[in-house]
Amino acid sequence: MVSSRTVNKTSAGGKISAANGDAIGRDVVMKVALQKFLQHGYAGTSMKALAEELGVSAPAIYWYFPSKNDLYVSVLAAAMKDFLTHVRDSITENEPVLRLGQIVRAHVTWQLQQLGAARAFDLTMSYKGEAHEIPSEQLEPVFEMQREYVREVQNVLQAGKTRGVMQVDDVPTASFAIITLCDYVFTWFDPHGEMSIAAVANRYEGLVRNMVGASTSSASSAAA
């Protein structure tokens, strides 16, 4: 643990202070760290470089994060938590087809509104990403949130299959296909292109409905 004597200066509220006197909160450190990780990768980002960007001494960052690993995992965990909160807050329907549509639209919307976090997550959690540099036990909280989301999508698909409003032969495979489809929307989306985020989200909802053999009419009749 780093003692308060190691940090050059902290504000009255327990935040580290920059050279210009500004109080730097934990969230600010994570925001700047995200950009650094995106630009230079995990290995190419040093705590010293991050400290220089923030205008603080390198030891000061350890007031919040014991190591670069802890900082990186915290950035990923915060992004995943924000994602789950956004999706869950967007769901108001219980009917499976309508609920699945809300999940897809919320998933795509978050990916496109949080492009930096989405790219960082992809770079880390992909098969050849940077997660292998971090002990798996440190990433377990992030993995568990991922599993929670997969289970939620699977539950909706299973409910749709059981009620006969979706045609899904293999629920686990279909859930991973849907999640992967939504995850990688940021790889082609052009913020300055013809399609808005809302338009892309609606288009993806239609694609997923076709994928699981659902339709607007089946959802409407089931809801009625």
C-alpha cells in the first residue's frame, strides 16, 4: 500500500493535485488512462507518461491505483458496468421479441456512443488482445459481468423459443452471434456518414429479429 507521504500533494477531499492546483479525481485518471491505452496499448503506456499528461507526479497515481494492472482493469470494469447499466435501464418490455429488440438497440447505441471504451474493450478481450498480460484473477470481475450479460440474452432467447415467437435451434450459439454482431458495429460505423446511431440501432434490431425468426407481427400478437 502507498502511504500519504508518498504522494506529493493531495487536496482536502482526498484527491491528488496537479501542478496547477487542480484536484484530480479517480474518474479523471481513468478517463485520461483510457485514451493513453487506446493510443499506445497497455505495454506502451507507462504510469510516468500518464502522470505527465495529468500534470502530477508518477507516485501520485498510486494513491488511487496500486499498479498499472489495477488501473487497466479498473478502466475495463468501469466500461463494462456502464454498458450493463445502459442496457438494463433501456429495457421496459417483458415480451421476448420486444425485449430482445430493446437489448440490441441499447447494445448498439452504447457501442457507438462510447467508441473509445468499446475499442479498448475489444483490444483487450479479443483472443489475441492484451488481456493475456494481466493475471486472469484480476480480470475475473470483468469476465463475470460479461457472463451475466450473456445469460440475460440467452434467457430472452429461451423465453422467445418457449413461447413460439422465435425460431432458435441453439440458444447459446445464437446469443453469442447476436452479441458479437452488436459488439463490432463500431468497426464500420462512420459518425459523419449518412446513418445516425439511432438508424443503425434500428437496422440491427431488424437483422437480429430475422436471425431468430421473429417478426414485428409475432411480437405484437404475443404482447396482445
